[in-house]
Amino acid sequence: MRPITIRLFCSIVVAVSLAGCGVRMGDDSARTPVTGSAGGATAQNANAKLEHCDQSLGTLAVVEDQTAPWYYRLTREYKLTSTVPLIRLLVQQSNCFVVVERGRAFGQMQTERALNQAGELRQGSNFGQGQIVAADYSLNPMITFSQKDTRGVGSVLGGIPYAGAFGALAASLRTSEASTTLTLVDNRSGVQLAAAEGAASNTDFAAWSGFFGSGGGGSLGGYTNTPEGKVLAGAFADAYNRLVGAVRNYKAQEVKGGLGSGGALGVQGGTTPASQALESPAPAPATKPVAKPAPKPALQAAPKK
């Protein structure tokens, strides 16, 4: 190898070593975006970058639109599963909301109640009515952008052609990027309370095992085989952190005349208060009352002599 080639190669190796071939969530790097476990208000081995709340803001259900095009791509192209378990873990670890079940396990809850109503459960099973906790809010995830640059860096870097093993490494340098959104909705009113966008990217060195041989690259096999999953997890974690920042400083929007009562934009012939104001005649200008002349003093009779 020529000296300049060696220097460039060493720079890439050092950069990769410092980054740990990890996922960058926002502006920082995180090798594992979503880690650990949660039980109640207790979290273990959670990502240190995950936002945390001192007290929960309410109950929350994660609702995923499995008919959307992004979900089809997630499961068919990337071979990944639902985003719901991932987001539930983030939410519970943060202690910002209490997670309630509204997914597939909710069907099992209904099955147990049906068995109770049919008299099949033991006495004292306590599956009567009025025990399911309401979901104050819904959290809706969506993948807005996910792409892998399959072109890579190429076999030419800085106008210098590379051959052999280093050429194969440079050609396999690819970037995975993803952008996601999370939307928080009030279930009682249907009002969107907050929305946040998150992004993440990583560098995928698919040729590490080939470059270092079967012995040196085996430990990276799982990472290089599922870069999309790592990046999407980082993007959702980034979006959730931004969402928590928004609701932590939450201030309700106000509409003149009342929320859902027609709004402040009236239309001619409409029935809303703003529309009725358009049809109301302008008030007549105020006029000053005319001052009455002061009464003349009565004439006094002359005194008798």
C-alpha cells in the first residue's frame, strides 16, 4: 500500500473504533439505543440518554397503524416486527406515562372476561366489570423515512483508486438513516397534544468479517445483519426524547369562543359565534345627550311698604 493509502485506511479504522460502529441518536452516539428493562416505575440498564420524568403525566396506549405503507415496508422489506414493544419499553423506562394494554394482549383480557361470564372461572377470580384502566392518551408511531445508501463510498476515495482488501472495505462503507415521528393524542377530546420527529444514522461496515477473516469479524455479524433495526430504534428514541421535552413544558392551546365551538374564523351565513358576528349590524355611534337649559329663577314679589 502507498503511504497515503495507509494513512487514509488508518483514519477510517480509528474513526470506526471511536464510534464503536454504533447508532447516532440525534447528535450523540449510542451503541445500543434501547436497552434494559422496566417494572412499574423502576428501570434497569436504561439508556442514559433517555429522558426521565419525576412523576407520570397519565395513562397511555401505543397505537400502531398496521395498514400504513411504512408498516408494510417495515415487515416485508426490513423483516422487522411491530414497533409497539420497543416504544412501550421507552415509555415505561422514562416514567413519563403509565402504559396500558390496547394491543393483541387486550384480546386475551376479553377472553378471560368471557370465561368469567360463562361461569368457567373459579370463584374469587375477580374478573368483574369496572376494572380496566382508561387510556388518557394515545401515542401513534410512524416511520417517515428509512434508507440505506447501497452505493457506499465506492472503490475510489479522493480520486485515488483502491484495490484488494481495502478496496472491498471502502466499497462496503454504507450509511443507514431513518426519520420517525410520534404523535400524542388526548383520547377524550381527540385533540393532538404534541408531536415530535426523531432521526438516527449509523455506519455499516459489511465487509469487516471479510477483511479481517472469519475469526475477526464474527462478533460484528449480528450488527451488520440488522442495521435498519438499530437505526430505527435510535430514531424512535430520539423522537420520544423530543416529545417528552415538549410535554414537560406543555401549555394548552386556547381558541376564542371555546375549543370546538366553531373557531375564530367566521364565514358568511354560518352559525358559529364568529360567523354570527359577521352578520351583526354595526352598533350605532354613541351620541352625547343634549343638555337642558337651566330653569330661570322665579321672580320674587316686591315687599309691601
